[in-house]
Amino acid sequence: MKKKFLAVIAAVVVAASVHAQSTVDSIESKYKLQPMPAAMTTEEAFPVIGSYQLQNSTAGTGTLTVTLDPSNKGVVWVEGLPQGKIKASLRQSPATYRIMSQKTDDGKQVQEGTLYYDTTAHTLHIEIGKSYDASNPTGVFGTASDMSNGTDMSAMTDSTANNETKVKAGNTKVKMKGNEVKAKSKTATGKEKAKVWFYTATKVMQGGDMMNTNQTQASDSTHQQK
């Protein structure tokens, strides 16, 4: 009797095993298991880091480097700008940063601004001198009207032999010469001046090659508003 009972138990176990294997085979025939995705690299998580070629700067051309802060991955350091080494804090992933008002190691005062890396065009955009706009942080890098706080600068354009363009709209005057922009406005309380620097740089690929200029459209430039 005992042997018969054990035989029944063994038969049940075998049947259950066969059924389980059949279920597994059925599932695998319908679904193909995919390998687990590899962990993101630091460069993938923070695409802004790397080297860039800065061109057409009033202070000369050169290489910019963007590195992570060793103790806070939400902060990056930018080296190579005329203002010196500056830091920026991540505000929108993957690569929109706020440049805080700060003083560099060599004593230069740097105003608030915005840093943005275009992951599609592989270009770095930096603005210093205009407050970070949390609602539209990249809008500052748009048209020339953005540079004059919304003024429609199409009202007057005058290009001189020195590649100087003068624009006037209402009580605002803007003069652009090369990559330098100066703006003056009259208000009820007097005259106001603003100075803003704009930099654009092309990311350097591994091996020292820059991104394809057909993709980047990298007319790397620096602008000033005053």
C-alpha cells in the first residue's frame, strides 16, 4: 500500500513537471526573451560633458571643456570661456543648465545665464548676462528679438562696410558688429544698458574630429549686449 501511494505521488510530480515545462515551451514559442539593457554610461546620462570647439569669439577661438563636478553630478564646470571657469546646475534633463551668478577663481564676476546642449545638433549654447527663464530656458538662444527682451528689431536695419548692423525699435537701439551686440533702452526713469554674451561651440568627437558641420550648422559665435 505504501509503495503504491509513493508511486502515485511520483506520478503526480512527473506530470506537474511535464506540464510546467510544456507551459514554459509554449511561452517561449510566443515571446522571445530580450537581453537586459546595458547600464547607461556617464556620457549617456550627462551628454553635455566633453570637449567643444569655440569659434568667432571676440576673445579668440579655442577649446571648451565641460566636466562633471566630482561631488555633485547635477553640477558641471565649463573651462575655456573668456570669463574663466564657471559652473552650471542641471535644471532640465538631459542637458539644460542654469548658470548661477558667481565669481571665478581669478576674481571675475559672472552674471546669471543659461547653458544648453542640443543633443540632436551636437552643439553647445551658452548665454551669460540674462536671468535663467525656467518657463522657456532655451528661448534666449532664438531670434535676435530674444536678445533685446522681445523688441522687434526688424524695424530698422543698417549694415555698414565694417559689417556693423544697427537696429532701432521704439526706444531701444541695438548695434551688432561681428559677434558683438550692444543694446541701449530709454525708460521713464532714464537710460538702461544690458550686456549679454552668447557662445556656441561644436562638440569634438573622439579622436579629435568635430561633428559633421552639415548636422551641427555650427556658426560658433559670441555675442554681447550692452
